[in-house]
Amino acid sequence: MKQDYEDALRVTLPRRSYVVIRIDGRGFHTFTKGLERPYSRRLAEALDAAAIGLCQEMIGCRFAYGQSDEYSFLLTDFEKENSPLWFDGNVQKIVSVSASLFTAYFNKAFPSERIAAFDSRVLVISRRDEVAKYFLWRQLDASANSLNMLASAHYAHAELEGKSNTEKHEMLFAKGVNWAKQAADFKRGRVVRRSADGKGWEADLAIPVFNRDPAYLNLLIP
């Protein structure tokens, strides 16, 4: 049974590559109803706590980037010749365990009558510069999401439908609201990285715009 069925769909990641695991909230539009708008600090802190918990569990984790209801984790296995890959690269175990651990850590940090759930996916990226592009892509998505969230807190959906980002900024200005003055992590996301003493993990809430300060990611991506 193991050989014919259980192992038949076993997929193993290639070694000596960059592995990104992205965790996404399932049905979070419904889960977050009733939370403060446009940005729930309590929700963000629970996501950070879940990311820190998962970073501690993962073999080869370098850092994680979070925004909205998602977190992306970078794993590598090429620092040393015998560096291991988490679960030996078994995709089924990586996605199932990462999703279940993140879900457990989040629900512990964010007690609620509703149960939050997260899914997980794996990406393999061969080139270092493409890894930087991936995290820039997620940060650009964070900025777009934050603008939409801010605008939605002040205008009805029908009023925003079909409006460009420039128009949304102008509509916010008309109400005395400036997106640029919002909290940095609301606009750009957060990074969970090794603490200065190297013994633990911590969340950085004041990260730069990645394509304006490439040195930040350069220090994180091996």
C-alpha cells in the first residue's frame, strides 16, 4: 500500500534551491468582520506571533515577510554541504505541517469564537535576484491592499468601484486622510528575522521599500 499508493504522489523539492512557503488565510474576509478598520493591530500581532512560531520550527528558515493575511517564508539548504532541507523536501509534509502549525500558533495568539484556518503552497526559485523580485512583488501587493483598505474605511464599495489608485488617493485627501502618513507596517508589511543575538526571532515593523533600499533584502537573502 505504501509503495503503490502512499508514495505514488510523493513530490520532493530539488536540493540547493531557494524555497518559498506562502501561508494564506482561508476566508479571512469573513473572519475579520467586526475588527477595527482599516488596520487591526491585534490581528497583525497574532500573524507575527504565528510567523515567529513557525520560523522556530522550520529547518533552514532565513526570514519571513508578512502582509494582509499572509506570510512568506524563505528556506535554503546550501549554506553547508550537508545542510538539510525541511522534511527532506517532501512537499506534502511541508505544506501540511506549515499550514497546521501556523494555524495553531495564530489561534493561540488570537482567541476567537471563530476558528481561523490557513493554507500553504511551495515555490522553488533558482536565482537569488528572482527571490528578491518575489518579495518585492508581495510588498507591492501589500501597498495596494493597504490603499484599498484605507479607502474602503472611508467610502462605500460602489463609490470606489472602477477607481484608479490615483483617484483613491485624491478621494482620501478630500477627507483629510493621507495614505503616506499611515503606519509603516500597514503600508509595507513586516519582516520576521533573527534577533540581534541570533538566539531567537523578532518582527521588524519598520522595513523599507525593498526596491528603494535593496541592501535590506541583500542582508537577508543568502
